[in-house]
Amino acid sequence: MSHLLLVEDDAGVAELLALAMRSLGHTVTVAPDGYAGLDALDKETVDVVLLDVMMPGIDGFETARRMRARSQVPIVMLTARSDPVDIVAGLECGADDYVTKPAEPRVLDARVKAILRRATPAPEDVVVHRIGDLVLDPGARKLSRGASEVPLTPTEFDVLAELADHRGQALSRHQLLQRVWGYGYAGDSRLVDAVIQRLRTKVEPAPARPTHIQTVRGVGYRLERP
């Protein structure tokens, strides 16, 4: 059973969505605004955050930034608008996925379960990858530089691991969506682009001039061979 933190300022929407997610087997903590959500994240063990965008006080974007600064917990943004600017802004703040409101509980349940599957440790007999001065260990689900761990969200880890497993090969955005997010729909390539951008800030010595994760024009991305 997963523990969800639902950050939603509309009490009616929060009550209905929490009830629906509980009926699907989740434990749900409801926070009425971003500040309460941050407080709950500090005090409770949370598996996935469901975060509304439009809220009083600090909005969902700023709340996501602050959550990401203190935790690698997966974040699903709930946006009332399908405006590409809002979607990209949420992803750039550290969200792993987004769902347009009104959120259909079974769709949201599928997204949450997909994220939780990505966070499940891999079998121990897996190949450890070296990326420059970094070591990617799929068995432990850790990226390390020397004795220090480089924090990655489950989604960031799996995108990097997928590229590492196919090192030297260009993977399309569609391939990464299917292999990492695993949806039964076409998906949104902006999810991939946002995660790659975040990975470069953690993996590349100079993110603006990447040497490890390369863009293959018209195709997608490739992790360069050693």
C-alpha cells in the first residue's frame, strides 16, 4: 500500500480525490496548501506527491521546487490547464509527471503505480556503469561520485539507466516514454526532455556543453561510450 500526499486547496476536490484513491488501495494525506504540503513531507514517509498547480500562498511550481530541494520523492503535478507553458514549468521544477484536471482516479492510480514500479530495486545481477567519474549501480539504484551519492528521482534514475543499458545507441523519446513511463498511450515528449535537462545538471561537468548525454537531432538521446 502506497502513501500519497495530496496537496490541493479545493476542499471538495481534495475530499473526492482522496476518497477515490483510498478506494483503490492507497493511504492519502491531504494538505490544503503548499506550506502544509512541505510540512507533511518533512514529518511523514511519503511515496508519491500529487501536487495541484494553482494554489494560494505558494503555488505548485514553487512548492515543487522546495520539495525537490529537500527530497527526491516522486511528484505528479495536477494542472487544470493543458497549456504547454504550465506543463513545461512543472517539469522543470522537478515533477516526474503531470495529469490534467479533473483527474480520473484510475488514470492517476496507473501513473502512481508506474512511478512506484520504477522505484523498485533491480535484481542484484546487473551491470554497473561508469559515466566519467560517476558510477551508476542499478542493483542499489544509486549514482555515486566517489563516496558521495548523487541524488536522483526514480524517473531520473531509470532514464539514465535505460540510456546506459543501450550505451552508444540513440533512443527516441517515444522509446524512453514506453520503457520508463510505460503508459498505454503515446505520452508527451516534454517529459523526456525535462528529465534529460535535469540529468545533465547532475551528470555533466558543463551541462550547457554535454559530453555524456548527447542529443541526436531528429531522434532523441544517446549516452556516449567511454
